Amino acid sequence: MTAWDLDKFKGVFVAMYSAYDEAGEVSPERVKKLARYYVNSGVKGLYVGGSSGEGILQTADERKAVLKAVMEEVGQELTIIVHVAANSTKESKELAIHAEALGAHAISAVPAIYYRLSEKAVERHWQEMIDSSSLPFIIYNIPQTTGFNLTQSLFKKMAAQDKVIGVKMSGESVFELQQFKANSGKEFLVFNGPDEQFLGGRIMGADGGIGGTYGVMPELFCQLDTFFKQGQIEKAQDLQNKINTIITKLLSYPSLYGATKAILSLRGIETGSPRLPLLPVEENDWESLRELNQEIESLIKIYA
């Protein structure tokens, strides 16, 4: 038995995008509008400050301002998981303490990036965050960007702690995802990371998913999750295939984040351009993005 209510973490979590003003500064008003946009979409919660939220590109004060706006707007309506990892352990702990003070529901973290760290270093980095607050902790494994792939031995050691309640598995192997589920040794959450294999992850034991492309089509991922829970696998597979067509088109632009933020803009949700070095949308891409937005909205009407 775990001391935490894990049910509130099971389901679809949008990896929330950044929200800047025209000058490229964090806009609490736009953060709130974006968070509010997701409330009625059917998602379980938001993952704040991760890759899609550009947390690594923001200062600690900016990340605190984003979370403050999210908690003020939807903290009582959605489950909020906060990505607190920074390159320095000191800053990561500061963000973890702040997340608890604002009433967030859990914290999460990747290993520090740039330096190629040993398992012992990664363990110490995470442990300092875990010990700095009373919030439950969710490991974030994304080896393709951090250069560190969580081993089963370190995973078992971390998962043995009561406060470590889950792992976001963004590696590409559903076998590894299944192994994390099998080797946790307790009731434990596994989140599917790669959006294009949400169904595969669920079939192999994931309790839900956290994803960036969810942000422009949350209703489709919620329906996909419903099909899975109802045992309608053929319908789920068909919908995942349609979602993957959308994802393939999103990935064809110079910046996935630029493309998704542009689509939100077409719906009246202004979040600004992504922060460099992430590229903004090019002028000649807007027409095809309008067509893609219409394609997404047509699918939402059909399924949701």
C-alpha cells in the first residue's frame, strides 16, 4: 500500500506549453488562459515546466511565476505535476520547495543535462529533491535528450521509497515501460511519454500518459484512453493512427513547439513564440497550419 492517492494521477496529462507575451516574457495572464482552456477537455491534469513548457530555458523565477499562475487558475480543478529539474541540484530543490508551498500535487525531474553523470550522481540529484519536500516524486526518464537511460537497478532502488510514486517513461521501448511496471515492487504509476505510442504504452501497463501534442488535441487522447479502458482496441488503434498522422505533420515543421503554439493561436489562445533556440513558425507555414488545425478540429468533432 502507498500513502498516496494514486487514482488522481491516472489518465491523460497535458504537458503544458510556455506562454509568453509579445516581448518574450512569461505572461501570467496567458498562462492562466491556457490552463483554463484544458479544464473542460477531459484531461486529468497538467504537467508544468517540462520539455513542452520550456522549463529548462526559463529562469527559476520565471518557472515559479508560471506555476503560481497555473495553481491560481486551475489548482483546485486539475491534478498538477511540476517538473522541477534544473542543471544544479540547488535550484531543483528550490523549485521543489516552491511547488509544495503553492499546493502542487507532485514533483518530477529529469537528470541534470550537459554533464554525463554516473548513476550515483543522478541518484543523489533526485534524492536531494525528494528530501526537500513532502510531495510525491515522479521520475522522468527521457534518454534521447538527457543522455541518461534509467537502469532497472537504479529504478528499483528509487522506487523502493514511499515518496517515489511513478515514472514518466519517454524512452521509445514499450518493453522498458513494462519492465518499470513489473519491477516497481509496489503499487506504482507508469506514464507513457511518446505520444505516438500512447495505446502501445497503455496496453503494456501504463496508467496514463503525459504528452506535448496532447495540448492541441486533448479530446482525442482522452477518447483514445476511453476506447482502451472500454476494451475497444480496434477503435483505439484506428484513432491512434489518425493521431499519428497529425503528429507526423506537426513534426514536419522547423519547430514542433512553434507549430503547436501557432495552432493554439488560431483558436484564440495566444502563447507567444517559443524561446530561442527553439524556432518560431515561419510565415509561409501559416496556411498549412490552418489546414492542419481544421483537420484536428474535424477529428475532435467526430470523436469527442
